[in-house]
Amino acid sequence: CGTVISAAVPSFHLAILVSALATMFLLTMAYYQVLLVDDEVPPPHVLARLHADRQRASSIEVSDRTQPQPKHFAAQQVAALRWRPAPPKLDAPVDMKTFSVVLPCAFEGEFAEKTVWAVWENTDQSLLKEIVVVDDGSRPPLRTVMSTKLLAGGPDVPPMRIVRHEKTLGLISAKKSGGDTASGDIIVFFDCHVSPRKGWEQAFLTQMRRKNDHRTIVVPTITSLNPDTWKEIPSGSGGKTCFILWNNDFTWLYNPGRDAPLMSGGLLALSRKWWEET
């Protein structure tokens, strides 16, 4: 092909450029044909045969590799090389029964206590082990603006603990401090100005147990909250997943289905085991 192009194009540099473009075109078409042959994941027995073929091929001389390859062999090799997370291999099932709700708070004032009470009142209290408020350098400290009843604790009071940073370290550091001190089976990160719907914890459990994988992460639908009444605004917009634009910004994706391509980042739940493993 290069010889024909060189003969047809008198300029040496132009001939090189045309040859390169033609080569790229041919390679692209060849790869495209491979993808068209079989874009599905090979079944387990095919993957096993590919592995056996590789093992056998590595033990013989190159000169002896004269046997013809089976049809669609190239496509099967490409599919076999695609990375997929292996299912977890655990000695025992991971408990997913109790919740630790972590609230990273910086200069939230009275919103922090409103959120604590809202979580307590809208959650099955037999499942809620604790609410961890991370005071990320608030001035004045959140402890000084919270009610005496909440700080004193008791049977009818949210099981709250306060972890304080003397200076503001940022959202991620606040989440890490709260996650590290959490003791529930499931760690839930909420913002410090939310009011979850009743039954949210059962919805979380359903999704987290759906695939029997402790690495499942759940994100809720985020709606609008009236800061005066601390009630959800009826018919307010809600989003739970987002996607990246070409300018590196993101926008909300509504009704995406059950599995989300990208988390919003602020509100999520994961097992404490997955938190510790990562």
C-alpha cells in the first residue's frame, strides 16, 4: 500500500502523510470489525477455554503455533481482557442492620439541631445506632448553640455524639472524621440541613442488600426543604444522579433508573466494612 501511494504521490513528505492516514484508517476499520463480530461478554466456558489456550500456548515454541484459531477468537480475546470487579470473597456475610448517620457541619447554627431531630423522628429508632455531628470549626461551636435537652441525652432524645475540629478542615476531612468514628453497620452521610422522609432507612437497606455485595453504595433522591418549617416542599424538583458535561461541569439526571452512573457526592450510604477496606 505504501509503495502504491509513494508512486502515486510525487512529494515525499506528502506520501508519508497519506500513508500514515491510510494505515490509521485500515487499523480503525479492522478494530471496528472485531467489535462488530461479538460485543457481548463471552460465556464462562469460553473464558475458561481462552485461559487454557493461553496456558498451552505459553508452553510451546513460537514455531509450533501453526494451528488455526477458532472463529471470532480475536473478539473473544478483546472481551476477556475487559476489567470487571470480581464478586467479594468473604468468610462470613457482612452485617447490615444498624445505621450511623454522620452530619458534617460547618457554621450551620440551628440547622444542625433541626437536622438531628429530623433524622431521629423519621428513622426506625431500633436501627439508628447513633448520629455523629462533626463540628468542622464552627464559630461559635455547635455545642454552645444546641439545646440542653439534646446535649443531656436520654431515652427520648437522639443518640448524638459531637466530634469537633478546632479549625475548619473542609467537607472531606469532616466526613472522614465522622466515618472513622462511626460504629454502625452502615455509615450514612447527610448534609447538616436535611429532613429525610419516613422509611428512608428501609429503602436504603433494600438497595444495599439487593446484590449481596457489601461494596454497594446508595444515594438518595434530593428534593427541596423549607428552612422555616423544616418540611419538604411539595412537588419540588429532585435529583439523585448526575453526569459530566464537556466543560467539566455536571448537571442532574432525572429518572435514570435504579443504578446511578455518578454520585452527587454529598449524601450517600455504604457499609462500614467497605469504608474500612477503602
